[in-house]
Amino acid sequence: MAAEGRVVEHPKKAFGWAARDPSGVLSPFNFSRRETGEKDVAFKVLYCGICHSDLHMAKNEWGTSIYPLVPGHELVGVVTEVGSKVEKFKVGDNVGVGYMIDSCRSCQNCDDDLENYCPKYTTTCGGKYRDGTVTYGGYSDSMVADEHFVVLIPDSLSLDIAGPLLCAGITVYSPLKYYGLDKPGLRIGIVGLGGLGHMAVKFAKAFGANVTVISTSPNKENEAIEHLGADSFLISRDPNQLMAAMGTLDGIIDTVSAGHPILPLIGLLKSHGKLVMLGVIVKPVDLPVYALLGGRKLLGGSMIGGIKETQEMIDFAAKHYVKPDIEVVPIDYVNTAMERLAKGDVRYRFVIDIGNTLKPSS
């Protein structure tokens, strides 16, 4: 059930666009940010990616939204102020914030730089800070965050493309690394060719893998191979193609959130192969266990990544020119962008030009 947030007046005036109810329609919104604390970094937001989870949150499709809701967790910009005890950043640095803006800092996961698995991590938008106030995301002109949750954007990485890396990028980079699917010469399958899928193709290729895109849409074959650089393409609804490719893949990254058959994907794996689920499939999936037992195969999952690994991913992307394909839009196009996103009409990530188009209401 949607909730109303506790509106608190902080010292710093801020402006953004917010959803007020489950219609998900966004409109101008005046609010405030806290003062820059001793460990905080304040920055002017210049760009913010539009993630599919922003759409879920705006419409309260997960039942956890707090209104008014300012979406956005792929935000990047330039540091305007740092606290007295900040060590990693200075005014003028290019920085970003991803899906998390805090965690408990004391559990085993936090100690292991896996804040994304902390039971008490705080989301950058639609969550609650420790004082009970609501977190407002990146569809706004400014951000204040603890330096621990801020990522340095290398100068060689253009800010408009950096935002989507903080969610889509790390979400595929982390499982490729953790499950050992980052070794040159491996045969990796990517299920789905959306915001996550196209990044998975690019990172897997950067790691030196032979990449097969697996899709229900035959019309994406040319895009996958000619534009994104995949080595081959499988239509997942074609039993003959699936049969011919059985037992050929070392690992599969499944980015699809809609319900779909898992058994054919397991069949594509070699013995000891790994199928990693990234999509949030709401309904239970049918999992014939024998398909795993027959080849000592592994079915796993993964969710974003810790801050240390996110910085590692950003640095890797800058070094190897791994960049998302984006469509930059003005803030007043955001509702149309959300409608198009719901239809899958984007290649492959909308990015809002906050710096040039977000103007405070009079």
C-alpha cells in the first residue's frame, strides 16, 4: 500500500519532478535537502537515467511507494560542496549516486563491501533515512549523500552516459564477475535485449567472451550482432534453434522480468554451467530440478552491486569504452518517456538532461 511521506523542511531548497499518486504522472515539486554534513558530498545533478524500476515505483506496482515520490537512482553531476571530514572527493569532481544511499554499516555484508545485500540498505528514492525522512531521487537539481555512497566518475567518461552504468551497468557487471563469467573465451548467453541486456552484451564482450543473445524477437538479430557486437543470436521460441545450441554455453545472464520458461535455458548450459537471474519475476517460476542435477548446473541470482564494486565497474567501463546506448530527453518529456518505456520503445536507456532542462517553478 502506498504511504504518505513525512515532509520535513531542510535548510537547502531543492526542485524536481514527483509522482503524487499511483497514476505515476510526474509534475514539478519543490522540496528540500539536508545541510552538507561533515561526511557528506553535495552535488549539482546534471543527468539522471530512467530505470524501469522508476516506473514501478512511480505507479506503486511493488506496493512500497511513498508519495510524493521523486524517482531516479542513476544520477550524476558535479560536486558543489564537501563536508569537513570528506576524504575522497573535492569541489568540481564528477560524481554519481546509484540505487543505494545508505546501509547499516555494521553487518557482515557491509563489512564485506556488499552493502547491496545489507538487510537495512536505504534506496536513493522512495526509501527512508535513519531519521525517518523520505529519500528523494535524481529527477531533481541537487543531491546530498554520504561520501561512502558516492562514486567518482572518471574524466574520460561523458556524464550523460555515466548514469545508467550506476544501475544497469553494475547489475550485469557484478554477476559476470562473481560467477566467474568474466574470463576470455567463455561462451556467454544473454537473455533479453533491453536496458540490462544490452549492457550485459557489452561487458561480456569487453571481458573477451563469445556472446549469444537469446530473445523472443527475431527482429532484434541484426541489432544484436551488427550494432552491439554479439557473436550469435537465438530465438528462444524456436525449438530447432534451441536444440542445436543445447550444451554450448558456459553461463547465461537472464535479464527478463516477465515470466518465461527456465528449462530451455538450463538445457543450453554445458555441464557446470551457470544461469543467473537478474529480472524481478513476480510469479513463481517452474523449475524442474533434474535439469540442474544432470550436469551439476547452477541457478543463481544477483542484485546491483556494492559501492566498491560499482567504482571498479565505472573505472573498467571508462578504460574499455563500455557505454550504454542512450536517448537524452528534457525533463518535460519524462511522462512520455515513461509511457514509451512501458512499451519497450527505447534503445536502450532514457537519460534526462537535468542540468539544461530542469527549471524551478516560479
